[in-house]
Amino acid sequence: METLVPPNVEAMLQMVLLAALRPGAALLAAPVFGSANVPVQLRLLLAVAVGLPAVGNGTVALPPDGLISWVGMMLIAGEIVLGLAIGFTLQMALGAALLAGETISNTMGLGFAMMVDPLSGRMNTAVGQFLALLATALFLSADGHLLLIATISDTYRAFPVGNAFPRREAISAIIDFGSAMFQAGLAIALPVGFALVLVQLVMGVIGRSAPALNLFSVGFPATLLLGVVLLAMAVPSMADAIALILGDALALARAVAGAGT
């Protein structure tokens, strides 16, 4: 008569935890998935659904002393760092759109017009919120969320569990991409921002030539109206620039994951 061997429930729970760490960290830092209005339960379910099949395809050796040990803590830290690196790379592309919106809003005189960002729960300017929603729409329309999930799954081939720390070249590339984010933000805001600066110069010349003219009652409505018109005209080119920085962010995320090399 065969004796039943009870399953090792503790080891199974540790495997589920390891499977959810890397995708969970990536989804937490990534746009759309990491927004404040996404329930934590849904994010956890997605993390387990993405990570568990990828971990199950390979061989994972749990630390002899369990996860609550020095080796286990280093293993957990590597999973979290790699996931955050992938998600934060995509988040920086969204930050370029927010930076462009902040620049345009301050130039238009709408720096005081703040509204709550439903994706992050923070206060952003009205133009920044508009460009952030445009970037999110472009990200979803280009299947960026599916590419993000595929990138997370591909990381288990190049970085199996227990060897998940990003390479030095990947960390350096993420730092360099931070400077590219500021350049992209200023490039997105350049068409509208430069035209509004010229309007401000014209208003300054008018104010010097006609000191009795109240520029606050004339200049602000003119700048605001012209800014809205220029923003409507420049949206196609701004969308192309946002799509370009999103593509660069996805390519960098795949390189960090070891799938783009």
C-alpha cells in the first residue's frame, strides 16, 4: 500500500512569491498598470499570471534556508530591481510628455490650472494632463501593454531566478535615457513654446510703446487663445514625437531585459 506524501506547501508558496516579484515590480512602475486607480488585487493577479508560467518553464532552486535569509533577500532584491528597471524605463517616456505639458502651461500662463491626474493621483497642469493622456492612448494603441508583458516574460530567459540583477551597461543606458527624456520633453514643447515666447516678446514691445495699455487684460487672453490654437495645430507633430520616445523606451526595456541584444 502506497503512502501519500503531503506536498511541500511552504515551497509552493515561495515559488508563487518569486514568480510574482519581478512582474509585480515592473507593473507597479510601468504606466497604465501602475496607476492609482488600478486595484492592487488586479495587479497581483496579473503578476502571478505572467510570472508563474515563466518560472515554471525553468529550474528554480530555492535557498536552503528559505527566503528569509541573506541569500533569499538578495534573490528577492534582484527580482525587484530588474522589474523596477523595466517599468521605470517606460514611465520615463510618459514623463517626457508631462514635462512638455508643464513647459507649455507655464508659457501660456496656465501654470496655476492644476488638476488631478487619474493615472498617478498627483496634481498636474491641464496641458500636461492632456499630453499624458495622449501618450497613454498612443502606448495602448501601439500594444505597448502587450509588449511590456512579453518583455517581462523574456527576462526569465536571459536572467533566470537567482541571477536577476541588471548588467552595468543596462543601468548606464537607463541613466542616459533620463537625459534623453528631458531632451524629448523640450523637443515636444518646442513648437508651441517658442511661438508663445515670441508672443510674449511682442507684448513686451507693445507695453513699452503704449504704457497706458493694461497688458494683464490684453496679453493674457491673447496668449491663452493663441496657445490653444497652436496646441491644436501642433498635436500631430507632438504625437509623433511622443510615439518616438515611447518606441525608444520599449526598445530600451527589451535591452534591459536581455531580449534586445
